[in-house]
Amino acid sequence: MVDRAAGMHHNEIRTQIERWRLRPRQTQITPSMTTIYHIEGNNNRVLTNSEDHSVNVLVQTTEQIFVALRREIESKVSSGEVQSAILTKLSALERAQNSPSFKERYAEFISTAADYVTLISPFIPALTEMLQKTF
């Protein structure tokens, strides 16, 4: 009956069915993954599936560090009492460079700016270096 209705021999139909059954199935298309890199700071680089053993040396004057930190605070902390308090502590810290009171001013600045640690974290190594010099 199939031979007559399809106009094909049953072996040909069986072959077509087997080819269809054995045909590789298309896998579901998965959405492509997107990797986003946030690159900031000095001497940055992007490494994917590799290791970086390089050493970066960046020389900045203390004046440049304080200017950059002040700029970050002014641009990214909302104007008002909080920004004013952080900038006041920063000015006191800057004036206390190379003096025994630097340690106290450092602690006050970090305490005042604690809610903005992600903002000031790039500057902490340089400030800590200044702190080491006061001992």
C-alpha cells in the first residue's frame, strides 16, 4: 500500500527513514557569552587564559597623588556634607606629610571615606607608602 501511495519502493522509503534517524541532530543554539572587562588604572592590560609575571613601576609625586584623589572624590562623591568632610580630612592628611601626625590623619581619612573604599582603593598603596616613611 505504501509502495502504491508514495510511488516509491519500500526499501527506498526505509532508506530515507534510516537516513533521517541517523542524521546528526542540530544542537540547540546557545546564546553567545559576552565577557566584559573593566579596565582602569595605570599600566593596565587584559590577559585571557594566561599568566602575567610582569612588574609595573609607576612614579608619581605625592602632589600628583593628592590631586588625583581629590579629583576622584569631587567627581564621584555627591556634593554635600559627606564630600566636604572627606575633602577636609584629605587636606589635613596632605598637610601632615612627613610628620608624626600623618598616621593619625591617615586613620581619620580612611575612617571618614570608608563608605567609598572602592573609590579610594587605587590610592591606598601610595598613601600606605607615605605612612611607612613616617615611622
